[in-house]
Amino acid sequence: MDFNFIPLAFGQLLEPQTIGYALAALGLTVHFGFTGLLNFGQAGFMAVGGYFFAITTVKFGWPLWAALLACIVGAVIFALILGIPTLRLRADYLSIVTIAAAEIIRYTVKTPDISPLTGGSDGINGSSDGFYALDPLPDISYGFGVLRYTNDGLWIRIVGWLVVILAALLVRQLMRSPWGRIVKGIREDEDAVRSLGKNVTWYKMQSLILGGIMGAIATVIVIIPTSLQPDNYGTQTTFFLYTIILLGGATTVLGPIVGSIIFWVVLQLTDGILTLLVTNHLLPITSIQQGPIRFILVGIALMLLVIFRPQGIFGNKREAHFSA
């Protein structure tokens, strides 16, 4: 039997997808875990950031720093468009508006009329040249066995984890500051915060912008070694992110990072085990059925976690009570 899937599964720790989802989940934690915004449109922020970066890089030939700035500006604009009419709504209405906005973005970029700019359903390739041009690593192979990377592959992993660490330190310091205490107060009782003379809507907007920028930059990390595909930013992406923050702890800084690692390692490990059982005729299912079954197994594991440890791995049960 071939057990190569085991090191490949634990190799998810270094994958850009894991890194990107950790950063996007950290942004969603700022929205949901710390501020109490029930945002189901984080995939929309990721799509907007990715398209602003890819279009300016590939279509307009902008340098890396300018494309990253465009990515951030795109996230801020989307947050303002989304937040101005919605942040006064109750949580359930906010969730409906945000999930609809994310789907509007996804279907808009697939529209044939603007496909010369957005790439339509095929997406955009080739946005990595400016980033890899900064790679200082020698052009040799790194790693061992099945976990072997080129210098460019190692470079994106190093930079990606550095960005996640810096973002985590920023969020940690913000949440320990007066600003963080205010947004946590909004999460618990926004009427009480408003009675103290604080502009609750403005603080919510700041939180929405901060978390949205993290989601936008996360997409850049994900698409540099691959490509930008619109269907990767559907509702399932936001649900993956909520799974990750509930797994690690929705009211912690470390939780989304560890949650992303566990989520993708377990998903890859489950897929490898199912493949091994199916190819050796030990499980009476087809390879087509294998994909949905691994998500069912991960979903069952999440249900058990929510039942027996609703605050997540690193969360505080007292702080997690507000989301029950």
C-alpha cells in the first residue's frame, strides 16, 4: 500500500492555500469573533482583492507594490459599498446581504461582456512574475522526499507565513488596545457602547475594512503559485473559513491560524485514507463519491467539536457564549 499521502497531508502546513485561508480566517475573526459582525461575504473580499491584484499585474503591467496597493484599495472600496447600507442592520439581515454581495462579485467577473478584463470563467493566469522576481533564494531544490520545493515555491511559503505572523501580531495588539475593547464591547452589547458616546457604525466599518484587507491579501498568497479562478470564491469558501475559526476558536488570534492548518491537514489526510481504501477495494464506494464523503467526515468532526467544545481549541467559553 502507498502511504505517501501521510507526508503530503502534513505538508499542508506549508501550502499557500493553508497560509491564505489562515490569513482570511484571521480577518473573519476580526469581523465575527471580535466585533460580532455576521459576515458571510468574506469570499467576496477575497475575490475583489484577487481581481484587483491580477488585473493590474497581468492586464496593466503594474509593479508588485502598486498591484498590492490596488488590492488593498479594492478591499476598502468593497467594504465601504457593503458596509454603509448594511452595518445598521441586525446580524441575520447582515448575513443575507453579505452572502448575496459575494455572489454578485463572483457572477459579475464571469460575465462575457467584461471577460477580456477579468478572464471570465477561465480566470487570470500569470500574476506571479513580479513576486518571483524578488526571490533571493538560490535556484536549487529544497526539502526531501515528496516534500520538495523549488526556490520559488519556498519563497512564497516563507513570505506567506511572515505575512500571517505580522497580521496576527497586529490583531493581537489592536485587541489589547482601547480600540479593541470598544469593538469587543460592540460584540457584547452595542447599545451600551452607543450610550457611552461611541460611534458604533464607524467602529464596525473600521473592523469590516481591516478584516476585508486581510481577506484580499490572502487571495494574493493563494493565486501567486496557481491562478485566479472565480469559482474558488463561492459560498463554500466562506463556510470553510467559518469552519476554520470555529475549529481553532472564534475569539482568539491563534485559533484561525491553527484551525486552518488542522482543517487542510485533516481534509488531505481523509482524502488519502479514502483513496487507499477505494483503490484496494476495502470500501464499497466509487472515486466520484469519495470527494463528498470526505467533507461529510470533516463535517461530522466539526459537529462533535461544536457540541463538546463550542469555544474551539483555543477559545474561552465565556467569550464564545455570545455566538450561541
